[in-house]
Amino acid sequence: MSDSSTRPSRPVSWSALIAVTLGLSVFFILTRWMYISHVPAAPQNVAPEKLPADLAWKATHETRRAYLLELKDKQSTQATSYAWIDKSKGAVQLPIERAMELYVNETNASNSSK
């Protein structure tokens, strides 16, 4: 019993395969082009004068280097000097070595009183 209503399958023509491939290629190229044209530039690729002040240091290798050297100097100074943080609250900035000394003395005093 053969069913005469079903047709035998036909092979796909080369021209149809090429047309579908070209259509998909054009679609992906246009999609990619539209996406790339709307993505904002990364901060390191923007001219320093067009960046906001808080991001200007990221603009070039030289500005990043200068900013990080300045930051390192500032932190080094803070780690080795005395200063008032908040006079009204009595908060001070101590050199790290002196702060460790005070902490050890305080810990030893509290342990010996127990």
C-alpha cells in the first residue's frame, strides 16, 4: 500500500543554499555594524579633555602612571606621619610603627591585668 499523495523529497538547489547563506551573512554584518556604531568608546580611548574630571586620570598611560605615583606618595606620607583626622573627636593619624607599638603595649597591659 503506497500512499500516492506524498511526493518524493527533492534535493535543495545550490542557488537556494547560496541565497540563504548570503541573506544570513548580510543580516549578521548589518547587525554587527549597528551594534558597534552605538557602543560608547572606552575611557582609555577617549581624549582626556572629553572625559569627566573623575575619569581624566584613566585617559592615557602617562596620566595613569602620574596619578598612581602621586597616590603612592600620598599614602607613603600618611603611613609615616602624624596628623589630626578629626580634632573634635580626638582622632589622630599615627605612623604605622608607632600604632603597632601602642597596640602591643595596650594588649600586654590588658593581658597582664587578668
